[in-house]
Amino acid sequence: MFNRLTATFLASTMLTGAAWAETTITAVMHSGLRVLDPIITTAHISRNHAYMIYDVLVAQDSDFQPQPQMADWTTSDDGLIWTFTLREGLVFHDGEPVTAADAVASLNRWAQRDAGGQVIMDRTESLEATDDRTITWTLSEPFVPMLDVLSKQSAIPPFIMPARVAETPADEAITEYVGSGPFTFNEAEFQPGLKVVYEKFEDYVPRDEPASWMAGGKVVNVDRVEWVNMPDVQTAVNALSSGEIDYIEAMQVDLIPLLEGDPDIVVETREPTGMQTMTRMNFLHPPFDNPQIRQAALKAVTQEPILAAMVGNPEYYQVCGAVLGCGTPLESDGGAETLVQGGGADEARALLEEAGYDGTPVVIMAPTDLVALVTQPVVVSQMLREAGFTVDMQPMDWQTLVTRRASQAAPADGGWNIFITNWMVPEISNPISNPMLSGRGDDAWFGWPTDEAIEALKEDYIDAETPEAQAEVAARIQDHALENGLLIPLGQYTLPQARRTTITDMIDSPVPVFWGITKSE
């Protein structure tokens, strides 16, 4: 009896000790998570969620180079046949092996929604699983940026899901969240918009290479990651100072002094390439179905006041009229004179008069709970009013905006005319995968422009054989995009992050990831 009781006590003690030893990172991300399907939205929080639980065939490293992740590849001498071979040991969270058929179904669904994927499919003869581990992708003509598009780290990366999930129509949200990535999604503890819980996937086999951006070995050193939503950054700062949370993804610059001098907290910039903030107009409904009125909106906007209101400290922002981002190989500033210099309001008023603008209200969706998007709608609304637009700015939380922007209804019936969003510079620097540069109507990104000229320009870019030729086409893309109002660039910025010093070994990456991180007590 004594031995049995002793054994029971020891077993109980061991279990309790294991619970005590569980390592949890608690993070406040830039937004609450509601949309769990990363293929139907380009919202960064949904992308961040996807990287926790899914994996990709090819990933981009910190030198912008594609690297094997789930698969290695070969290509034929003529560039028409791409063969991807899944590495061994890949298993989904439900215990089923990852197969080539899963990858093919996932790629097909992704390609219906992603701008770069759509272009690849224009040149695809067949995409098939030739055995359990082999994907054979046959093109009708060469597609030089194939790996660049497949390894894209943002907008809509081609995340791999089980075939039964990937067979969900591309315009419907998935309802099962099974991946093969380094973490599993704890659906039972999910509170939409408030809390998300991830747990280490014990059967995940990381690659051997060191982690570099989204490539390399995804080694998980913690048991659990919790994302908690705190829309008020001051509350998050207080929680970080007291040790209630470990990490804040997006700090308000004017609150940084509250953390300075605290030896237990580090404030740092982890987005080496920065972000672009931009305005998107809806091409389907008045007034922006009229290209002159879209041009008037562009002329009405000046970047400097927007960036100053948004960030405050000029050390963290840059006036930049480049559609493909400043500091990138394809940077060009054609057509951006009034954006970067100001002085376009009179021209905007003249364009409105010439176009016969009748005062149709411009519905601007304005998120109230996202540090990086609170001020831009307010300043842009005022600039449009000063140029002669009638503006109806409608406040809402970010996840409501993400859902509503998918609606093609008229603005008076729950649709919209304008929203403002932010992109990492790497995800907009390639014209093939830049979502704003799709002119495919209903298949284009939210706003739905039908623009055959931009599609032809992208074909020219694909066929360009030298960096110089690509840059020349990119300059024409810049001119066309601004002339036709595909977007209004509002400038570039970086927002610092903050972490407690107990959190170490974070990977420098434009996408916040939680592999590689170590937490000490």
C-alpha cells in the first residue's frame, strides 16, 4: 500500500511539475484575429496566423532568395516543367501525411485568389501530383519569376492544407484549420477578436538550415503562444511593464518614452524594409468608377501631413511616391509629384468640375482599433473635403472592415468607396505579385479594377530578360498605376516593437514569427 501511494504521489508531482514548467509567450498583436482563412484575405493578422499553423513549399530568406521549405525543386532546360519533391517527415496536425495531392489542391485554390498565382495559371498547361511526394507543374511558356511568386512571404502566400480543406471554393471560408506547421491552433480556446492560442506541434520536423525570414528551420522552443487583443496601446504598454504580457507587435511612437529606461524592456524595429501605407478606391461604384475623379482624389492627397499625423517622429517615416516601394530595385516616382510635394488641391477641384462630380458621398471605412491605421482616414477625409468631395467617414473595427471590404454592394447598401491599408514593402515590390496591380475585374483585389493595360504591362515584365529591361517596364507600370488610380501611395514607415528581456532570439523578419524564440523566467 505504501509503495502504491508513494508511486501515485510521485506521478502526481511529476505531472504538476510539468504543468509548472510549461513555457507560454503572451503577445499583443497589431489586431485581433477573426478571419482564419488566409486565402480569402490579405489581412496581415490572418497571414500571421497562417504561418503559425501552415507551411509553404518554397520560402524567401533575408536576401529575398527562394529556398526549399516543404519541397525541393528542379526545372527543365526550357523552363517549362517544374518538379517539386516534398521532403520526408511532413505530417498534418491530424496525423495524416502531407501528400502531393494536398499541395496541388492548395496551389489551385491559392491561384484563384492571388494576383501572382493568377498570372502563373495563365501559362499553366497542367499541375498534377505524379506520386505521393512529387508535384509536376507544366507551363505553356516560361515564367521566369516562378520561384519569386511561390516564395512570396506575404499578401497571399501559397499555404499548404489538406486536400479536403483546399477543395473549399476559393470564395468561401474554410471551416477546418489543420496544417502541418510548427504550431497547432487551439480552436476550443479561440475567442474571435480577443484571444488566440497556439501549441507546439510535437511532430513537426524543422529543416536543418538556420532560420532566415520565412526560410530555414522553424525550431519551436516554447510550449504555447497566446495572442491577446488590447486595442488601447497604453493598456498594452502597462501590461508589458508589469510583466502580464511579453511582446507588443506595433508600438505607438509617442508612447516609446514610457518604456525608456526600463531595464526589463527592449524597444526595437524588426521590419528592415518598412511598410507602405496606401489608399484603395472602389472601381465598381460612383464616384470612383470615373477615372477623372480617381485622378482628382490622387491630386487632393499629400503624404507629409498624413505620415506626420500617423507616426509623428520623422525618423520612422519617409515620403515616397513609388508604387513598388522606395529602396527597392524597381523604385520609380513617375506621376507622384503632388503626392510627395503637395500643391495638387486646385488641380483636383478642376478635375472634379470637368468630370461633373455631383457630390456623391465618398464612404471611407475608418478602423478605430489599429494603431497603424487610425489617423490616415481622418487626414485623407479632410484633404478630400478641401478639394470638393463630399465625405462620409464611417468608424468600425479592423476585422469588420476586412469583412466589409469584400462586399461589392453599393456604398449606400453596406459597401464602400475607400479604405486605407498597409503593406510590407517586400510584398508590393514585385509587380507580378503586388495585389494592387491586378486588373482582372471581379478576380482582382478588393476594388476590382478591370484594366487590360496593366495586365499587358505585367506580361511585358515577365518577358523582360534583363534587370534593366525589367526596370524600364516597372517605370511604365508606375506611370499607369497612378494615372489610373489603381492605388494612392501615402508613404513608407516603420513601427517599433517592444518585448521583455526574458524573450530572446527573435528572428528579424517583416512577418512576426514565434519559432526560434526562447523565453527565460
